[in-house]
Amino acid sequence: MALKNKVQLITYPDSLGGDLQTLYNVLTKYFPDIFKGGVHILPPFPSSGDRGFAPLTYFEIEPGFGTWNDIQKIGEKFDVLLDLMVNHISKKSAYFQDFLKKGRDSEYADLFITLDKLWEDGKPVQEDIDKMFLRRQVPYSSFTIESTGEEEKVWTTFGKTDPSEQIDLDIKSKKTKQLLTDFFANFSRNNVKIVRLDAVGYVIKKLGTSCFFVEPEIYEFLDWIKEMADSLGIELLPEVHAHYLTQYKLAKRGFWIYDFILPYTILETLIMKSSKRLCSYLKNRPKNQFTMLDCHDGIPVKPDLDDLLDTNDARKVVEICLERGAQLSLILSEEHKSKDGFDVHQIDCTYYSALNCDDDAYMAARAIQFFAPGIPQVYYVGLLAGENDYDSFKETGEKRALNRHNYSLDEIEQSIQKKVVQRLLRLIRFRNEYPAFDGEFEVIDTSHHEIQLSWKKEDKYCTLFIDLERNKSVIEYVNDDGETLEYVI
């Protein structure tokens, strides 16, 4: 299956109307010609936490969202992208619950990483842990086995509770490889065209390393899973938050990657009114990328932009975002902070709020995203130019809730009437339909207060002009009659 060079939607199963059936109705009623690239439905599976990212199984759909029939139905109109949390599974899964009852006698015991798989005596060594890129203070959790009363420590990279909700899978185990193969086969049966490998960078645990994107073992795993996915006609999208050179290694190996550099770089460009860093970046990046401005997580900063950031500028941008209502996710490991102490991992904020709800700045941001080579994704909150959801943040204490508002049908109807949303829909149609986006891309050198990006294919060309001082964006393009026209975004 070939990915379509068209715009995709990212949405939770319940965030546009409440469930998958309503999502189908919303898509076909309001956006039938908008998301020609497909729909990324964030985890619709039974889950014990992290808004779907601690799945119990991939064989079922959470009943409150609908059924696999709903996924199949959406898949008839749009290419469906689903997540596979390849690094971990819920502690409430049948697999781990069986392990909790029977311990090492469980048929599923080998799915998990008991500490003796890393340290022979099963006792963690702090010196080894100090080298790791940690997502929680201690990367393992203790559990009591019902049948024996003994304590077992198992690896848990993620999770805000103790013990963690998310139990790491041992990808060296034949049991795990069979389970992943079965999950993929089920995806294929249910019309899923693309699978995002969530948290894939953490799957290799090797002492003496950061336990993040460990080479060459990570490539051996990815090559295995790609061969399996290819046999089912499924495209893969590895999700890796890492130094940009790590991403580029994946791109060189033929994988699609996320452009996690673009969201912050565009934000800095519009806030600081200088295109220098953005234009330099656009000239040198791989083309086989999914582009985005916003997603269910925050706007990436570190480690994605390490060695690309001027931390003085970054501090100014972060300060402005905080003034506009943002929250911050910070780096935990001292070793992975910048030398001057800069430690922002992600900026939690809607993109529209980060740009001070300025319609012209927001449209300029989307225009840059759509002109950057790659497959553009638009998050549902960004689609509706949503502002920070402070009520949800206060209610849950979850910083990312600022950008995870659930829209009722009335709110969707009202949001679509907004001028900025109508402008965005028009721009998406242009990006989907204009043929030059399948041609050659060029960054045209100009002053630092301007941006000029161009696409050309045969007799068709389009050039984006942005005046950063005024946030004015214009596309000049050739129509089917050979006339040169201006489209003010």
C-alpha cells in the first residue's frame, strides 16, 4: 500500500462527538474531501490509563467507543492509522494478570522483563540506571505474586503511578514476537492501513547504554517488524522522540519518520519574526516524513531539537507560551538537559493558543506545514482552532489536557463556522488537490523577515510568500488555463 500525499486527521475515538460511529458521521458530513490522506485514530482499545496508551489488548475496541465494525466502516472512506504501543502493555491485561497470579509458572511470564534478564542476580545497579534516559524516577515496578507471595520486579519505562500501569514487553522473547504478529494480523483483517509504532525507541534494554534507540539492535527489531507488516500490506510509522540525527538514520533506512522539529521551529519563526533557522532546516531535512504542528502530546522541544536550538531564544519562546497559558513537561535526567540547564521536553498548549489566537499567524503556520515536504497531519483541536482547555486541566491535573478537549456536536458545528477554520479547510483542499505538491520543492532565499517556498511539477507551480512582520500569507499558482493567480490565505 502506498501512502497518499494528502492531509490526515489525528483524533481520539471519542473527541469529535463521543464515539466512533459519531466520528464517522462527522467526517462524512463536514469533512468528506478534507482528510484524503487518512485518519489517525488514537488508541480505541480497552485501556487502564494514559487516555488509551495503556491498552489491555488490541483484539478488542473499547465498548464505549464502538466495535471493529466502526473501524472497518471508517476504513472504507479513509485510510485508518492505529497505534501499537510496541514497548508496553497494561498491567490489567490478561497476560500480566496471569503473571501476577502464577509468577514464573505463567505461560505469559516470558512476555515481561524481570530484572534478572538484565542483572544476573535480579538486583538493579544504580550506576547502570544513571546512564539511562528515564521517563520515571525508577524504571521498574515491584509486584507481589499471588501464588508464592514473592516479590517480582519488572521493567516499566513509563507510567505516573507506582507500580506503573504500563508493563514493558520483552521484544527478544518468541512469545512477544508471536503476540505482535497476531496483533498485526488482526489490524489487517479490520482494514487498518498504517500502524504507528508508539514508543519504539525504548524497546531495547541494554546495560551500559541509555536504553533508548540502542544501535544496532533497534534496527534488527524494526527490520523484523517491517518485513511482517509488509507481508500484510501495512505501512509503518515509527514514533521516536530523539536527536534529529537519530530520526535521519531511520529515514535513510527507508522508514517514514515524524518531523518533530517543525512544530517548535515554526512557532519560534512566527514569535521571533525570523525565518533564518526555519529556511536552513527546510533545505536539509528528509522528505519521507509526517509533518504536524500539534498532537495529543505537547509541542516537542528536547531532545528532538538538540543541537538545533539556541537556548536563549528557546527560553524566550517558552516564556511567551507560558504567558499564553501553556504548561511544561521537563526532562528528568540531568545528563540529558542542555549544558546551561535548559530542560523543556514539551510545551503543553494548543497551537492556536501558543500563537495568541492570532488567525493570520495560525494560517501562516499551517501554510508552512503544508508546504514542507511530507504527509501533513492536522490534530482535531488544531482543525477547529481550539484554545487551551483550562477547565479540563484543572479537573484532571494533566497538563496535556489543555490540548485534549472533547467536542460535542454543537461545539463542532459552532467551530466550523469560525472564519479561521473555514480558511484552514480551504487551504487543506488546495494542499490535497494542487498537482505540484507531487513535484520538486525549493526554498527560495529571501530576507529573514520573509519566507518563500515553492513546488513545481511540469507546467504547474505554486509559491508560498509569507511576510513575517504582518503574518500575511499568499500563494501564487498556475491554474489549468495557464493563468497565474493569487490566493490570499
